[in-house]
Amino acid sequence: MSRVVDYTAFAAGCVLILAGCVSVLSGWAPSWLRHVDRPRLFGAWALCLGVFCVTQLPALRSGVTRLGSAAIDARVALLLVSAAALLLGLRRPRGQ
């Protein structure tokens, strides 16, 4: 069961990396994301989250843990950067 979850996270990470690259390079955001005001920040979010998901693969995760706490801190920083990019890229509600 854990292999299924690992490979699903890897596949989702690859899709997010692809969408992030397209969004950062072209300024495109999927049409179903109407609330995204800045597509390039959406791309940064997708890239960071995609890299995090890809490094969840057991072969890569063990490599990250062998590198020590700095690599684990870098993965946590990726999550924080992705959250900040997502929040900054969303359209703010306008007051009436």
C-alpha cells in the first residue's frame, strides 16, 4: 500500500512541476483557477510543492535524510515558500 502512495505522490509531483514550469515561463494558469490573480506565483507554488512531492519517493527521501538536517530544512523551506506563493497569488476580495 505504501508503494502506491509513494508513486502517486511522485506522479502528482511531476504534474505539479510541469504545470509550475508552464505557469512561470508563460504566465498561464489553469482556467478552473479563477481566483488566481498572479499566475507566475501559482507556478512558483506548483514548482515548490512538486519538488517536495517528488522527494517523497523512498529512494530520494533516504538521500535527503543522508544529507542531514540542512536538506530536511530545505524541504520545509520549500513548503513555506509554496504556501507564501499561493497566498500572494490569490485574488484578494474587494470591499464594497
